[in-house]
Amino acid sequence: MPYELYYWPMIQGRGEFVRLALEEAGADYVDIAREPDDEAGMETMMGFMGDKNLRHPPFAPPFLKDGDVVVAQTAAILLYLGPRLNLAPEDEAGRIWTHQIQLTIADIVAEAHDTHHPVGVGLYYEDQKAEAARRSEDFRKSRIPKYLSWFETVLERNTSSKTHLVGRAVTYADLSLFQLVDGLTYAFPKATKRALAKTPHVAALHEAVARRPRIAAYLASDRRIPFNQEGIFRHYPELDG
Amino acid sequence: MPYELYYWPMIQGRGEFVRLALEEAGADYVDIAREPDDEAGMETMMGFMGDKNLRHPPFAPPFLKDGDVVVAQTAAILLYLGPRLNLAPEDEAGRIWTHQIQLTIADIVAEAHDTHHPVGVGLYYEDQKAEAARRSEDFRKSRIPKYLSWFETVLERNTSSKTHLVGRAVTYADLSLFQLVDGLTYAFPKATKRALAKTPHVAALHEAVARRPRIAAYLASDRRIPFNQEGIFRHYPELDG
């Protein structure tokens, strides 16, 4: 039975971290909310979420259905999929370290979202532009460099490989760091370029993941939704610098 | 060998979710950064974090040391401790569901922090009061009710118990939901009281956890740091309403 991924069909968003893992593994999966088209797929997803018999209701997409198991929260989905897709180490210490890195990626992803929505997710960007400008300045100057230099340190201290965060094989954390760098580069091209110049291992990992055959094929396919102004990573030139 | 918890000694903060689990289990642990006093303890913690030989460096406190294993990120620490402290179900589906709930608690905790720091963590509250007022309004009106009603639904749909989020025994997620409600009640007493009136199972869980013998003893001890204006949950009357 294929995995069923449920996520907003018009954006990469948090679902993309799951899509990348499924694609890298060549897993059999259905991106439910895009089948047979976005409109019908959304209806299926909203219907599923509204089911009052659902014992483990997701707070929000993305969520994954694997037979009777329903898992929401991006990092929890990857924790669940990691061993099944061979994208996590076999030992417990390695798995928890991979998960810890993923949670740190989740933290900066949430901060990246808040650069354009510092006041509230229910308001338009246009209604919080002044606040967004202040928050983005802090994000560019302090947060991007701080996070990327932590990932650089993790790569430097990995004695098995300098192109993998954990051990010598690809994990979902590598795929997620690729996606983070890709998103930051889209949203804040100038600031991210400056930060990456100081974190060469992070930059190299981003390029190495993009060249992996299944990832490259995925990125070139129409399954990869382009970045746009509805997602987590948005390019407002006035917020970069 | 006792567990070693590393966290800022002057606040409850994210470390409190770990402290509550260790306390409920009656675990042998040392709150490193408070030993023998806060100043010396902080020095120990910062020295540990700065150790260039650390293979798995924490991005930030809290982190837990268990022999050679170092785990950071609150939710990952609880994932690690859960089975060891008998605060998580035995089956994988139950564990991942407990973790998913914990990650959702982590999300609202981060949002609660950003009510007083919507622009940046490096700035004082006084320098972002206008933005904080707008963000808090959205948090009070939309976010607190939305999250608490999700927890209410989780409790309603638990066929084994209405006072536990998962199964019929206490898990770290129950302790964390207690702490969330406690913190929200401190920071936003009016708004939280209104929300709790509509989520009676959440309110009852908060009271039930507070009455657990080891938790009650902990809350009455000087190991429980009082809420204050340095932590995640801060009471600025102008942000409540």
C-alpha cells in the first residue's frame, strides 16, 4: 500500500521535507491533495481532517497515512519514515541525533516564516510590512548566520564524512538542510549568499544533495512545486539586503 | 550515574518540560547549571557547550547528558527519556503520537515566546512593544483557542481516559500540557481563563497533574523556579485582555 502524504497542494511548505525523503528513497507514495487535481485533492484532505472518528487528529498538514497509522508534525513524520526509507542510522543514539538536527531545522523554518508574518498568520503580509522589515533584519544579521554556522560545525565534527550531517550515508536531515538552504536562497538571496560564503560545508552539502540522481530527477519534474509567494519561503526584495 | 540536565538556571523555560518528566519519574538527576550555585553552574554549562571536542554540539540549552549520550532539543530529550522513565507508551504508534502532541506543544510555546519578542530575540521587550501588542492580540484571540481546542479534541477522543492525552497512563505529553497551561495562565490570565472555560478536559488535566504527589512536591519545593519576566511565559498586563 503506498504512503499517503497530505499537504497543501500549491506550496512546497513543510510538506516538502517529507516529499524529498519519499523521493530520495524512491518510495511508493501518493500526494493526496494533488489528486486528481488540486481542487478535488484539497477537498479529500479537508474531509479527512474533519472526520470526527479520527482518533489521532492532525493539528495541521502535513500528515502521513501509512495504513492505519496517521502521523502529523514534519519532524515526527520523518522520525517515523527514517528507518523505513533507510534515511536514518540504525542505532538509537544516531537516530536521536538525526532527529535533533531536524528539530533545529524546524526552528529556523518557523523563524523564516515569521519574517513575513511576525504579527500573525491570519493577517496579510501587507498588513505587517513594517514589523516584517524589522524582524527580517534581525533574521538576516543574526539568525541565518547563527544557524548555518551551527550546521557547519556539525559537518566539520562528523568524523565519517564532511558531506553528510550524520555518519557516512544520506539521512533525512541532509535532505532537509538542502531544502532549508534552497528556501533561504530563494527568499533572502543576498543575505544567504553572504552566510554561505562562511559555511562552505553547508554550501557543498546543498549542491551534493541537488545532484543525487533521484533528487535531481524530482527537482526537474512537475512534482516539484516552484517557490512562490504563498509558501514559507517568500521573496520580498525589501526584506533582503 | 544520574542524568545531567543543562539549562539556564534562572528560568523555567524549555528546561521545565524536562524537569517535570524527571521529577514525575523520581529520576536521579542533577540540574547542572544550578550547582553549587547559579554562577558556577552557568560557567560549567557554557564550558561544556564551548568544548570543541563535542561531537554532537547542542544548538542551545536545554540538553541532557546520559553517560556518553548528549541530547538537545526539548522534544528530542523527552523522546529519549520517555521509555526510560516509563512516561511513554510501549508501542511505536503510541510513542510517535505522544511525540506528535509534544511537538504541537513546542509550537505554541514558541509562539508564546514571540508574543513578547515578535521582532527578535536579541532586542529588549521595550524595543518591540508596539509589535508585541499586535502579535499578542492575534495570539490571544486566535492561537490560544485554536491550540487548546485541539488538545481538548485529543482528550475527548482518547477512548481509554479523559484525563490523559495518550492511553490510560501519564506520559510526558500530559506533564508538558500542564506546563503550557500553567505558563499561559501566568502570562495571559484573562485570555487563558476564557479559553479554558471552553476546554474543560484541558483544565481538568492541568489540575490533575498538579495533584500528582511527586509533581505537587516538586511545585512546592525550591527546585521549581517561579515564573518571572526572563522566561518564555511573561506577564505584561498590557498584552493580556
